[in-house]
Amino acid sequence: MNTKFPEDIIPMGNLKINPEKIIRQVQESHRPVILTNRGRGVAVPQALSDFESGAEERMFMRGVLKGMVDLAEGRERNLDDAKRYLNIE
């Protein structure tokens, strides 16, 4: 997701005038827009599906990182113990 600055930076007033256009833009482009007020960024709307997949990806990566820290600190289980712990057959 690369921001296209001329297209993706939008003054707040444009949101008030034509919100449907901005919503359609984020849904079709899969890029968030930066809303500005007096030249400063104030909000970043994005498509709900993109927000959800980004949140899932961050949660997954946190789990991977936590697992790596656990391994580095000697907190590990063999596969059979992990299956019993998770109640998986």
C-alpha cells in the first residue's frame, strides 16, 4: 500500500462535501486517505476490510514474536505436550 500524495491527501472540507467519493476511493484503491485540517493530518480513513486484515496481520506477527521470545528464553514444549495442552488430537 503506497500512498499517492496528490490523490490520497484530502482536505477535511472535501469529506463534508462528498463523503461517498472518499469512501469509494478507499474501497476501490485499498489505500487509506489522509484527511487534513489547515494543512495538518488529522485522520486516516480506510476500507473496513483493509483495517481488519491489517489488524489480523499485526496480531499474527505479535504471536510469532512472542513465540520467538519464548524460545529464546527457554520456554518451549515438544509437539506432544503442546497437543495435550491445547487439547488437540
